[in-house]
Amino acid sequence: MKKINLFIFDLDGTLIDSKRDIAASVNFTMRKLGLPALAEDLIYSFVGNGVAPLIRRTVEAASIGAGGVPFEQAMEIFKAHYDAHLLDTTNAFPGVREVLKHFGDKKKVIVTNKSQGFSEKIIRGIDLTQFFDGIFGGDTPFPKKPEPRVVHHLLETYGIPPRHAVIVGDSRVDIETGKNAGILTCGVTYGFRPRRELEEAGCDYLIESSSELMQLFS
């Protein structure tokens, strides 16, 4: 087992299953703009780089041939609806709470490209706040993943060498973040992105359930 003193977790698709609430707010936005709804799997493929890229890509996909759609209007509609509905069905994936309790003596931080306010509201709403030493959203002063600056900050803050830190995530951007920072990387196959993407990104570990973390790391 590999000794780890700092766990860096992605949020959507890694700690929480939030895809239905995200898709519902995206398609609410499409309807308000007079655009066709998008297939949920397509919406999920756009998740991972933050709200603005998500809305830009969904609007572009829905409005092909329909002329320009004001991006700022779409953002306002989505953010208002999602803020009111982000806990409708969202919850932690099976086994996540047990894993977080198991590593209770380790530093655990969420690094996500999701907005800070949305991230904190969800973690508080599903009662996971007590497990984490910090949450770094995509609109904090640090650059978004895959830029490694926030990881470097955490390693320095906690005095942890890179070999004793791991980032756990469901997408290429998480694996690239870890590699850019020189820490271990662990992909999860139960999230929003296909297993192939994680394999191609070259993650150090690949797990099918969060509980496997307890067998890999001490």
C-alpha cells in the first residue's frame, strides 16, 4: 500500500453524482432560450471545465443553424436555476462517506473547476463539510485545472512531498493536473467520463469504486 498524506479530490463525477441536476438545469436553459433539449450523455461529456465552458458548449450544440444566442443570458438562466435545484437529486457516490471517514487523519481537499459557491453549497447540503480541510473552486484566485498551481500551494502549505499526495478524479483534466504537479494520479471509472479517457491520460491507478482507495493507500 502506498502511503498518502494528502488526498485531492475532484467533485462532480468523483465525490458526487450530480449529473441529473446539471442536465436538468442545462435543458431548462435551452427551453428558456427556445432551443431544443440536449441528450443527457452529451451534456455529461461537457462537464469538467467549469460553468462557462459547459454553457458555451451546450448552447453551441443546441443552436447549430439557429443563429447566435446571447451567452451571458444563457449563463444567467443556468446559474439561477442550478442554484435553486443543485440538491434535487445530487448526493455522494456509494462508499464515499466511508472512504472519507477511513482517511480521517489525512489531509483531504476538494479541487474542482465548478464554481466555489455551488461547490460549498452542495458539500454543506449533503453533510460532507466536516471531512475536508478546504475547497478550491474554479473561480478562486488559483487558475483552473489542469494548471497545477493550487496543488503546489497545498503541498507547500501542508509540508507534504509530492510522492505522498494523490489526485482522484474522473476526467483527463484531473489526471493532467496531477501530472503537471508531479503527484500521483488515480482515475475513477464510475464518473462522467469514459474509462478510455483515463487510460489514455496515463493515470497511475484506476478504480471502479471509491472503496478501492482503502486498499491502495494508507
